[in-house]
Amino acid sequence: MGRIFNFNAGPSALPLPVLEKMQAELLDFNGTGMSIMEHSHRGKDFEAVLAESKKLMTEVMGIPANYKIIYCTGGASTQFALIPMNFLHEGSGDYIQTGEWSEKAIKEAKIQGKKFNIACSTKGEDGVYRRVPKQNELKLDPNARFVHLTTNNTIFGTQFKSLPNTGSAPMILDMSSDIMSKKMDFNNVGMIYAGAQKNMGPSGVTVVIIRDDMVEKCAPGLPTMFSYKTYVDNDSLYNTPPTIAIYLVKLVLEWAKGVGGIPQIEKWNDEKANLLYATIDKYPDFYKGTTEKESRSWMNVTWRLPNEKLEETFVVEAKKAKLGGLKGHRKVGGIRASLYNAVTVEGVKALCGFMEEFYSKNK
């Protein structure tokens, strides 16, 4: 059927130029006669890819010099466990609970028997998260080792539009679903982590951006592969990293730089979100947004239809119209469109047009 407009929540759309370049280089990378997948992770060809990916990430995201970029495996779910392991050997940590992923991060701290404080939870009595908290709702521990929060919630469609003030406690940010989507403020950010499979590349690699002083705070005596110091000290090459995934992250960063960097990407993301939310708000009795407007996510737009049968029909007919990945998460149902960086304005306009037609036929 050819290429479709891909609204999957992750793994998700990759920029077409990235896929085309990967295709062109798949059998013979850089004139070496081998695919990058076949190169040694300790060879000069892959080491050049690794170095260039970090250089590009620093440039595109504006990462300050006192941060290290490392590549890990195991997704954000492994980071949920590594964070308390590395930083809660002393003291307590604050967690802001705004959805499924922050719940899982808290669960890992609890499993390890670490001290933590839930600084705020926006979970409704029905188990649904419809917003992120306001600054005055946060009950922060002034002695916390860190404040952990998920900047964007893929399942419930909420997002922090700006980072909270956490005082002297550094923030640890799970940015798996909105990293590189807009200009980043690194003030008081101790660490960022993100599964690459939404905005930065394919599944299989997790990007961690960690401030130098946080590396020095890592707990001693951890298993080698569970310490962030291992990755920093060995340039992510202590063991064999996911080389093809890192190569694809590099290609995505090249694409991002080539289209105008974060300023242009942020402009597109703003346009896409405004288009889709305007269509939802145009028919409030038919397309019903599931989040409070002040907390609406740019990246994951969620809504319901009058009944589940109509929602099923919507997904089926959308797929016929080459609009894929629109079924809502199994925990909340409904419809979800993920508008990650590689999703084009053209794709969102096509979705909005489909929604207009669907409304006309089924109102």
C-alpha cells in the first residue's frame, strides 16, 4: 500500500530521509564494504559514528559542556531501577506522579527499599491522569537527592509546558516522548533519559545526558553495568552497545540539524498540535479531549468518540485512508495520535481532513 502517515506511539515514525540514507548505506557503509551492523564497536569507523552522534546531539540540543552523553540499553524501564540504585544509597528522592511511567519509576524505588517522597500525584479517583500539577501543589523535600518527573505522558496525553522550580534538588527527567521536540532549559537539570524510539531514533537504545556532579554522586560498589560511571568512564563501550541504533540516532540528528534544528522542529510541532486540537475542539460533543487544556500534550493527543463502536470504526477507516497507529492505549481506550518530530504537518492535515469527513458521516 506504500508509505502511510504513521501516528504510532512508539516505536514510531522516522524521517523519510533518514530511512532512505540508511537504505543506501545498509550494504556498504562509508565505502568500507560492510554494513555498519557488521563493524566492530571498537573499530575506528563505528567510533567515528559514536563521536559524531554526541557532537551533533550537543549542538542540536544546546547541551552545556558539563554534561556527558551516554548510550544504554533496556529502555527507560531499566533507568527506573538504575536511578534509585545510583542516587538513593543515601537520603531520599522526590517523585512527581503524573502517569503510568512515573508510577513505574516509583515502583522500582519501592522494590529496592529506598526512601522516597511522592511530592504530588494528579491521579483521579477513577485512576485516570488528566493534568500535570501546578507549582503550588508540589510538596518537595528540601533535602531530597533529586526530583524525578516524566515531562510528557504518552498514555494519558499530558505534558509539562515548563519545568517546575525544585529548589536546590536537581531534576531527573524522563523525556522519552518529548526530547528534542522544543528548546531545552538545562537549569537545575541533573540528568535526562529517553528511550530513542519516539523522537531520536529506533528502539533498542536509551540516551542518557548526565551532569558531571551527578556522575560523582553514583553509589559505590554497584554491579559494573548498573553504574552510570561505567558508561561515562568507558564512553558507552564497556560492552557492545546497540551499534545500528546509535548510527540511526546520528542520522536523525543530521536530519534535525539539516531542517533548521530545534527552532524549526518546535515550530512544526506547535503547528501540528494546534491543527489537531482545533479540530477536536470544533466538535466537542463528538470528539472529546481527555485532558485539561492547560496540560495538553504536543506529542500525544488523546480523545474519545461518543461510543466504543464508533472508535473501532474510526481506527479501521483511518487505516484504509493510510492513517496508522491511532488506537488509544489499552488502559484508557479511545483514540491517540502521536505527533513526534518525524510526523509531518501534511500528515496531521490529512488526519484532520479525515476527522471532518468522519464527523459528517457519523454525527
